[in-house]
Amino acid sequence: MKIIKPLISWLETRASAPAHSGWVLMGIAICFFGAGINTMAGWLYAISGISFALLVVAAVLPPRSLVGLSITRLPIQPVSAGDDLTIELEIQNHTQQSVSLLQVEDVLPFVLAKPIQKAIETIPGKSSYRWLYYQPTQRRGIYRWHTVELSTGAPLGLFWCRRQHECAATAIVYPTVLPLTTCPLVDEIGQEDSTRGDPRGRPLQTATTGLVRSLRPYRIGDPTRLIHWRTSARYGDLRVRELEIITGGQEIIIALDSEGNWQAENFEQAVIAAASLYFYAQKQQLQVQLWTASTGLIKGDACGKPEGLRPVLETLAATTSQEDASAKQLESYPLVWLTQNPQTLSSLPQGSRWMLWQNISSETEQVVVNWDYPGIIIQSEQALQPQMQKPLRTL
């Protein structure tokens, strides 16, 4: 059995292989031929000859019907994890004759799904057939595959042939972005610098409140802490303070410790957190960049168009733990550091924040007990979004 299956597969892809009905007819033809030899009856020879002729015709026609076919794949638009990929293939028949009873199989990578099959009744001559299907996604990543197979047993179904076509595909699945309404990790960056005062000698407000630039009507999604209640009572509707947040002259850098050793689920949560922090900072109209060990600093600006954030999303879709560190280390820039290694927290630059994926233990406390920068310890078994919105912890 181990030898027969590879042999049949080899025959299918290079010529044609008997189907179950073909094997049955072949056995019957051999039996009639043997009976004809024993009895010398002409009608037995005739039946066996006709059977062998049908087998020859059935073996030749399927490969010929696939000769004039080609496959083109349309670009696959990126989606977020949990959404469906839209995959579209166009099978073109370049011959004058119609092709019937085809089976198309898109050989997806096993980490995404099993191969998807589609039966096509007929493709007229000099025309094409478009196959559109939707593939659910579970986890972020960049998925690549190259092969589409065309198979047929037409017209008799006694032999089966299969031909592979190179049809490269790249599907990008972005990480989930959590809709944060508030995030102290971002809101409180620059709090230390804001106590130094401005050039005119007056103290600046902290980054949690910022400098009041103007008042505007309340919009859905605005933090309630920014509501100016006295002005709201005067005008009879909610008014919100527009703030200028002090960041010490530095951009916000969200740094993912992709060089470190992670548990798989913790790393997926960290990628989701990095994407959510980036989008939240963009929503707050802050200058923000992303850093990973393999790519270095990546910046995307929406500018009213989602396409502007694609470099960041694609970087997060492709990143993995224990990456080779090809980018230079960030030594002097304040970071929002996402890690599972508590020992890296003691070497962060001044003014940084952190998220640590590790349960609280005596050993962990011993490593970071004298460290002053605030952050959040993430519990993997709890929902990520409420943990990112809770007040910072100073150890």
C-alpha cells in the first residue's frame, strides 16, 4: 500500500491513473481475454478488445482536456484575525472546445486550512470561470502558498488525471485591534517631563491632563475625564478639553521584545496589545512608532486613510518570538516596552513604561522591586482589554 499510493499519485500528475471503475473494467477485460484463450471463442476476444480500447481512450482524453487551461489568482486583500479572506481564482479555457467536469483544488497551507475544492460543470471554449470563496481566519500571520490543482476524469470517468499550476498567493491577516477608550500607558507618558515647567517659568500640567488648548463639543468615545463640567453646565451640553500632552520632545515608541523567549499565547497577546496601543496613540493624535527586533523602527500615518497604517500592521502580522536582532537597540528613547522577561525592565530608558506577561511571584518581585517606572503586569488568563485600561502599577 505504501508503494501503490505514490505510484498512483505519480501517474495522476504526469499521465493518468485508473479510477476505481477503471480498475474494475481492466480486471473484467483481462478475465474475458483469459476466457477467450481457454475457449477460443471469438466473442470473448471481441469483448476484451472493446474493453481495452475503452481503457485506452479513457486514459488519453483527460490529460488532453487540461492542456488548454490556465489559472490566474486575483490579489488577496488583508483582513484582521477573525475575518474571512476573500480568495478569487480565474480559470481560463484557451481552446475552442468546452471543458467539462473539472475539479479545482486550492492547496492552502496546513496552518491556515485544509485544501479547498470546487467542482465545475463546464467552461465553454475561449471563455473563463471565476471561483470566489471565503476562508475564515483564526490567528494573525502572513500566509503563502503556490499550488492550484486541476483534476478531471472526463468523459468516461475510468481514468483520473491531475495537473499542478503555479499560482502564488500571499494572504496577510492583521492582529486584532482592541477598541481602547483610555490607556494610562499612553496617556501618562511625559508625566515626569511636565513637572519641569515651560520656558516662561510656569509649571506645566501633567500628561494625564495636559495643557488645555481649547474646548469643543463632546464626541462619542471621548474620555469622561476630559469633560469640562463648568463650561458644560454653562452651555447646556458637554464640552471636552483638547489637550497638548507633553512627551519630553520624544515620540512614543511601542517596543515589542520579539527577540526574547515567549510562551505562544503570551506573545499573541503582546502583538494584539502593540497594535491596540499604536491605534490608540494615533487616535490621540500623538507621534508614535513601532519597534521590533528584526525590523527596527516602523512608522505608519493614517492621514485619514487606513492604508497609511499597513506597514505597522504587516510588521505585527509577520513578527515572531525569538527573532534575530538585526535592528539596533534603543538606548536613549522612552519606550512602552512589551516583554515576558522581567530582567529587561531594569535597563529601560528614562521615562519608559512597560507591560509584563508574567504572573506575580516572589522571584519576579525580587527582580524589579527597586525599579521606579510604572507599568502593567498582564495575567494571561484574564481579558486583555480591561487590563490595558487599568491604572499603572509602580514597583
